Amino acid sequence: MDKRSAQGEDFVVTMKEIHEQVKTSLQQSANKYKLRANVKRRDVQFKVGDLVMAYLRKEKLPKGQPSKLLMKKIGPLWVIHKFGNNAHEVELLAYLGVSPIFNVCDLAAFKGSLTDATPDSSLEEEDVEWMKDLPPSKPLELECILDSKGIKQTMKGVYKDYLVKWKGLPESGATWMSESDILKHGTTINRFATQGT
């Protein structure tokens, strides 16, 4: 004996229709958002060996380093490794102190040739005058610690930042660094203390 009611069956059919309508409406809305979001999207693929320009975001720079007057784009740089389609490792100079891995949205294809990017011996003296002020291409070495300041106090102690002078640069080029950043340069705070600096 069938105890199903016509009213219950109608309710089930109505709910299924409502669910289908909502599903269709959500799909259309998602497609609209996707189209709007993809208007400015650029599908860029780089290969190992390509020349690119890299955009230096403020959060990518070492802490304490003033970023206002630094170049926003650097390059041309060689792509030396590819991690999927989104992350690329580029050949960076060590003195920059930033990670060489960039997201594809921070990279742009270098337009031009290597001869356009490097100084030519035929250029006039005044045309290359600005290049004399560029930082050296070899990694900078820490010379001494000029000052320190406590930045955070916890139960474990006081965390400090240190004002570091670099070899071959004037004191005006000193930068504030944390102890962990100093360790990345292959030295310790104790080494400076034992040297009497």
C-alpha cells in the first residue's frame, strides 16, 4: 500500500526546481565575476634563459632598509629556474639581500637586447656618469655594528635591531638589521663584540 501524498511529492519537485535555479544563478554569477576579474589578467609564460625585469615590492625588501628611493624595477635578469607556471627564480646580485624567487605577476618580459642593457664603450663619458654611483656587483660584507636598539621585549628577552656598517661604504649607507639577518651574512653579533667593535 502506497502512503506517499501528492502534496509531499509536489514539495519535493518544487524544492528540486528551486535548487536547480539557485545552482544556475550561482554559476552565472561566478562566470560574470570571472570575466570581470580576468579583464586585466595577462597570461605570461617565461622559460629558463629568458630575460625579465623584476618588480621589487616593499615587503620583499629586507626590514629596516629604506625603500622610498630604491629602484622599483630591476633588470634585465636571467630566469634560471622555473617552479610551475607561477614562481620563477632569477639571477640576482647578492648585495640586494632579497629572495631570487619571484611570482610571475612581479615579472615582465625585457624588451630589447643585452647590448641595450649594458654600457657600451662607445658611449660618451657624461652618458655613463650615473653608473659610477651604482652599488658594487660583489656581495657586501659587514664591517662593524655602530648601534643597537631594542624593538621588542618578551619573556625570553629583548629582541634588538643592529645598525650595521658595510665594508667599502660610508656610515651614511649603514642599515638596521635583525640578528637573524646578520646570521644570513655568515657572521654573529658575538664576533663583533670580541673584536671590540
